[in-house]
Amino acid sequence: MSDLLREFCAENFTGVPAAIEAGARRIELCDNLAVGGTSPSMGVIEATVDYAHAHGARVMAMVRPRGGDFVYDERELQMMETDARIALALGVDGIVLGCLTRDALGELELDVAALERISAIAREAASERGEAVDMTFHMAFDALPEERQLGAIDTIAGLGFTRILTHGGVAGTPIEGNLDRLAAYIERAAGRLTILPGAGITWENVEAIAERLGVSECHGTKIVKLA
């Protein structure tokens, strides 16, 4: 699949030039991958955007104030709003985020109010630019109870997200064992947004997984072969 878009998950700028040279056409830019990724610094964003745009690649900036769970208090949400505004002002093509809350029984569900707040910042940036701004809902999706995931796809699509990054199962499980679940997500999304498979996808298995699922983009830290 020569037209397959490979999104390279970068912890900082260091690996970006080599990843783009190896075929990555989109960068998910993070810090602290040891905790699943947090918001990168202004300097890293600026350097990455400048380089990627000069070499035909797009940049998605992580908006996440810390590692751990995805349930954020008001102060953390304000941090996320600031990080989103800064990243978009520095020219990223989109942002990556996920916000959850707990219901009365303590079960995780989407924090729709928080997502609406940050989505509004992306829409404002899109209006100012006169072009679309991407939003990816990250692997917080995989923390949702399985019985809530299909409905969450409807809500996330309704909020204007471009894609959902998902492993299709519990972190650490082989992605090959999650393909049926990923296929169910794709069917439910029905073209309203893109299901972006990630975690456990490498330059060695990406073509086979993409072909099996019929997807046009995949994500990973090893999605391209680096020297």
C-alpha cells in the first residue's frame, strides 16, 4: 500500500528528520513517552513544525498535562486549553487529546464538557486560518469500558474529531489479536471519522494490518524503518 499514511510518534524533535526521510507523512509530537506522551514544549513544537512543513509532513501535537489516567480537574483542563492554543498558534496541523470522567457508579465515560471546551479552541483556530484543524482522540478511548466504546465513537464524531487513535484492546496485547474489534470500530465510524490503529504496529507488520483492516493510515513509534 504505497499510499498508506504512516504517522510517526515522536518524543521530541530528534527522530523527526529521519522518520520523515524514511516515509512518515505525519508526526504525532509528544514528550514523556514513558508515560504515554504529554504536551511537548514550545521550542520543540516550533522546530518540528518548521522542519516537517518544509519536508511535506504534517504535525499533530499532544495536549496532555501529565501521565496517569485521563480524568482531569479544572486546573488541568485550563492547562490543556493553554497548551492547545499555544500549539495551534505555533502552526501545528492539529491536536491530540482525550478527556474522561466517572459516572455515579465510578465507571469511566467521555468527559463531553471538557472535550467541547478544547474542541472550541481548535474550531476557532480553523476559522482564523480558513482551513480545517485536525483533532485526534487518543488512546484514552481504550480505557473506556468496552460496552461504551461504540457509542463513544458517535459522540466523538459529533464533536468534530478527525480520528480516534486506538489499539483495539488492552495496552500490551498483540494488535493482531485486536483486529476484529478494530474492524467493529471502523464499521461504526462509517466514514464520519478515521479509526487510526496504533501500538504494536511497526514497519514490519504495518502493510499487512492496514490491508486486513482496509485502513489508509497507521500509527506507531516504529512505523517506519529508521537507520
